[in-house]
Amino acid sequence: MRLFSDDVVAGFLADGWWTEETWGSHFAYNVAEHAERVCLVDSPGTVASLGREPARLTWAELDAAVDRCAGMFYAHGVAAGDVLGIQIPNSVELVITYLALNRLGAILSPYATAYRRHEIAQLAAIAEARGFVTAAVHAGRDLREDIAAVFDGLPSAKTLFVWNGTQSHGDVPLNLPDVLSGPEPGAEYRSHVAALRPHPNDCTMIIFTSGTTGVPKGVPRAYGDSMASARNTVGVPRLTGDDVLLNSMPMVNAGSIAGIFLPWLLTGCRLVQHDPFDLHVFASQIEQERVTYTVVPPTILNDMVSTDSIFTAYDLSSLRAVGAGSAPLSGWAISRWEQDHGVEIINFFGSTEGLQLTADADTVPDPAMRGRCLPLPGSPRFEWRTKTGRYSKARLVDVDTGAEITESGRPGELRVKSASLFSGYLNPVEDPFDEQGYYCTGDIFEFSADAPDLLVHIDRKKDLIIRGGMNISAAEIETLLAGHPKVGEAAAVGRKDERLGERTCVFVVPRDRADPPTLAELIEFLERQRIARFKLPESLELIDKLPRNPSGKVLKQELRSAINANNGRSI
């Protein structure tokens, strides 16, 4: 599947934005140059999570494991261009699966382990998944249950591969001991792989972003644009082959794939997995593995410096930089990290589509401003560390008139041109690019009055709730709640939370005011739809009618303002 036009690709290659390099070429280089270097380390949590002891692999051992796994996929009909849905927790199995499918030219389509039948059915249908790869058990839950239910109703699905479990319902077992030390694949497989000619415009993965209509949007990414994203996330924290990366985020979304997985491939450094999140295990891994860089949600960033206890209990002196994003960062926390512990904090603002805004100590030296402001891409006013920051193009546009905004204090939609951006959505939805070819981010910013070309995030045109770094589509929750017999109308908004950034609050107009639904009833109803638990509403406001504008659109900003101004009290 080629994603961009030939002319666009030729331009990216000529300008040096893209190269002929692929994930596989970087992997092969690392194996050749650093064969005996430890490159991949499991979390201590794999004992409880996956029921096995943690593994440590060198580049040579990982290469052999990828070959054996790819050989098993090939033997069961997986071919170049096939889309495979993947639901595996952070582990060596996840990395092996990614690289094995990529070696065959197949397309990865990863899902969060929190997703259940409802989400998996949506995503698999959009991507027309040919099959799935999952784990038999994760934290006591058999991930096969929901996937098997979807598999039976998906016409495109052919094969279900399951890590570390006994065979059932016709699935194909993948056992880590066999993949690490079993027989090598045969000549037919090797001949097939040798004949593949990956191109920088080939689709390598399909990831998903929450849709404003309640339906997720498929985001296909090619080698070229995904590698351009990764070169930026290598350059901003100044990563090299000597670094040790600790991955605490689910390695299934753009933030973790572009921010950790691909930088690991590009630099040939060490990747340490973490799952499930536990602050003390996380800190002990930093100490034991001498971790130099990690990416965490703002809540963890704040928790770690709220007291000195973590720094007293563990030796975290190897850390030199930490990335955070998805919500404004605390200037106080940034100052504590940098002044008290010598660790640079980088503010990342990005999207599944490849948008990348970054604020580091060079572009925004003041910690208070770095926590809430981001440099305008392409502005010559800043000391950029990467080509993406220096040469991308951006403009702020009035959402009503389309006029470009240059003055401070006037909100507008940020629109960006960059070689790290995707080509367009997989499923037929709105065109994400404007008439000048700029990507319409859907995020509302305004220029800061304190300094030129610094952007302050105001709101999201895309109606999303961001809870602890996880995106929740308000429209999806509203659509599901519309089926509850006690709900007349429903609107979901983000309620501010110091720890998670936002929690989901639903405003409900009852069908019968004498018998309104309770929060427990709504949660039970949604749980029966098998949605991910992080999407469940955490507060309920009963209301006589929803505020609307003259065209009938619900005024979400009024609801957000009311619930946040009242600190959760009913309005």
C-alpha cells in the first residue's frame, strides 16, 4: 500500500526529509554493528502480567527471534500488505511481533490492552485486518476472549496468533521459548524475505485516533513519514546509541512508537519495557538499568518531584532528560527536575497524524513558559535542535473567517506542513488538509503576549477528553449512552483533575425526570457494551436541557466551564 503521490515522495527525498532507510534497514545495521550488545529488557512486571520471567536480549538474539517468529507468520499465510491487529502489553513479545511482521512487509495495527470487544471490532473493520496477534493472558485477563468474538464476525480475518498459551478455537500458538531458541525457518521463507523490496512510501502501520463523530479514524503511516517523526524525537532529547530508554507508555500509540520504539531502532541503544505502571518499580528500573531517558504523563512528572522520597529511595542520577505531554506541564515541576536534579524536561505536543510540537531548554528556557507554551514550527526566533522544528511551516487561522492570525490574544486553529505528517485518513472522513495543503490540527492556540511566536494551547476543536494521556472521544460515549432507556440526551466533557488532567463527566437530560439514571447504572450499561474501562464516566450531572447555539449544536464550552467552575457541584 503506497500512501503519498510520486511527486510528493520525490520532493521529500530530494529535500532530504525522507531517505531510502526503513525500519528493517536500521534493525539490520544494529544487528551487524552491535550483535552482542543488550538491546531489549523486559519489565519485572512480566511475572505478574504475562506469567513468565523477564527476558534480556542482545541484538543478535532479537534478530534470531524475529526470524523465527516471522517464519511462523509466513508459514500461516501472512504476506506483504496484510494488516494484522496486535494487542500485546509492553514486553519483548510486542517488539518481536512488530519486527517480525515488518520483516514480511505486513502492516501493523496495534491496540491498547485496555480495549475490549467494542473498540477492537471498530478498529479491525476499518483496517480490514487479516488476522490478529495477542497474548493468552495479561494481568489475569485472557485477551483472546474479546478478539475471538470479533474474529468470528470479521470477513477479512483469517488467522489468530496467540503468545504463550495453549491452542484453542483454532488459534496458532506462539511460545517465547520456541521463538528464542527453536528451529530456524527454512529456505522458502528466506528466499521470500530476500525478494522483498520495501519502499519509503510503503504503509508500515495503521494506528487510530479518536473521531469527533464517535467513530475512530484510521491513520496509515509510511516508512518515510514515521522515520521523519522519529528523527525529530531522537534529535530533541539528543539520543545516541549510548542511551538507555525506559518505555512506560503503552507502545501502541503514536507517542510511544514515534517517541520510544523508533528512536530505539534509529540509535541502536537499549530499550527497557515497563508494564503495568508502578512508580517504585519504574524508579528501580531507572536505577538498575541506568536509564538516561524516558517519556511519562505529566501526572508522573509531578508525582516524582512532589516530595524527595523517590529520589532518596532510588539512585536516579543516570537520568538526563524526560519527555512529557498530552496536558500542560507544571512550571514548578520543571524547575524542580532541572534545578534540583539536573534533568531536562521536554514538553511534547503531538498527534497520531504526525504533528510534532516541542519545547526544550533551548527553544523555551524559562520553565514556567515551557510548561504552557510551544514554539511556532518554522519560526527563525528559536534555537531549534532538529530539522523538523526549523523547517516545518505553520500558521494560525481564524476558524470562522479563515483569515491568518498574527497578533496575540486571538484564538485560532493551528495548521502545519511537515514531512512527518500522514497522507490522509484510511476511512472516508473529512479532508484533513486545507486548500494550501496545511494539516488542520483541530487544536486551538493563540500567540502568547509574553514572547513572539510562542503558542498557548486554548482548547480542542476536536472534542476529545484526555485522561492521563489517553484520548476519549466524547461523541463515542454520547452515542453509546443514547441507547440507555433512562437517557434522553447526553453530553460528555472533560472535568479538570490535578492528577489525570481530565476525567469524563456526563451531562444527562433524563427521559423521565422522576426516574433519572444514576452514575452506577450508566457505568453498568457501558460495561455491557465492552468498552475500555478508562472511558467510563466518573461523574454525572443531571440537567433539564443541554445548552445549544442557534443551529442546535451543544455548547460544550458552557458545560466545561460550569463543571470546572463549580468544582464538580451540580449546576
